[in-house]
Amino acid sequence: MIDRTTDPLEAIKIAMQREQEAFDFYNEHAKLFENEATREMFLYLAKEEAKHKAKLQEELDKNYLYEM
């Protein structure tokens, strides 16, 4: 759980894990549907989660969070 007492670096790591879990969820659910539009929707959502995780990784790579 992230709250006011959570270290900023730890908060980013938790957020990245949640993005990965959401990606996995959408990707797995895409396989469950025969309807192409439904599959595409889930794949789109998975792609968005991957972008979110990549953005969080970019922030980690800037190293400024380590200075906090």
C-alpha cells in the first residue's frame, strides 16, 4: 500500500509492479475472447499499461529519486 509514509523510490517500485500486474491481466484476458474487437481492446489496454511502466522506469533511470 502506498501512503504518505511510503518512500518515493518504494512507491515507484510498487507502481511498476501494479502496472505489470495490469499488463498481465489484460494480456491474458485478450486470449479468452474470440471476438476480434474485444481481443484488440484488451491488447490495447495491455499496451497502455506497458507504456505506464516504461514511463515509471524512465523516472527511476533519471536517478533523482535516489537523492530523496
